[in-house]
Amino acid sequence: MRRLDLTLWLALRGRKSQSLVEYAIILALVALAIVVALASLGGRTSDSVGNTANVLAGLGSESEPDPDPEVHVGIITLEVHIDHGHVRGRVTVFDQDGVAVSGATVNIDWFVNGTFSTSESHATDSGGRASFALGLSGLVSGDVVRLTVVNISASGYDYAPASNVETSDEVVFP
């Protein structure tokens, strides 16, 4: 059997080098056709899980990673609790799909009659709500109390303040 292989190899040796050249030309033409096809698609393609790769620039390497999902303020509520001695604020945080985000840290500032009073930071619960409280001492009837969201940070998310339904809310002390 080895002798037959050797005989065939010797018989086709001249043809084989020609075949290698032809093979190299065919591969180059196929590669060119793939490049042209990808260029007509903008040079971008996606795999089965939606990851996008720039095939022309990186020859199959991944492009920049997709941006993190976004979070924003959906609801701010303020209530005066005279019997408990505070104004309670609650901020509800949602992602871009409207799903409440738990574990996000919400940073807020309190203002009384437009003047800064204090800052607080609290994490959201399983319903996406963070609760805050401002003591009533020093407040008089007619004072305007405002809660303003300054920042939201959550692992794997970017804060999108432009998507906030509201960024501040206020209540008038009775």
C-alpha cells in the first residue's frame, strides 16, 4: 500500500504543486468574496447570542462591548409624617425595560425652601425602592421640602438621568 501511495505521489508531484497554487488562488478568492459580503453588511455581524463583532477590522475579534443596561428614576413620592417627626421620601428605580432594580444605591439631596439641607444614600429593596427621611425640627407651615436625586449606581448598570420620569419632587409642610 505504501508503494502505491509513493507511486501516486511521484506521478502527481508536478500536478500537486500546480494544485497547491490553484488551491491558494481559490482560497484568496473565497476570502475576498467573504470580505465583500461583510462590507455590504457594514462589516458587522452577530453571533447566536447577540454579541456583535466587527469582522473586517479585527478579523473576527469582538468589537467594543455592548453598553451596560441603564437605570433611571421612575417614581419619587414625598409624604409628611408629623406623628413620626419626618418627611419621608421614596425613590423607585427601574431599568430600561421598566423592571424594578434591587440593590441600586440612590444618592439624594434634601432642600428646604431652595436651600440645601443634607444628603443621603440608601440601597433599593427588592421592589426597587429606596427610602429617605428628613427630620421635621425647624420646619414651619408653608416650608417647601424638596428631594432631588443626584446619582444612582448599580452593578452592571449605567445611570441614565435623561430617562428619569422625574428627578425631584417637593411637598409643602402643612
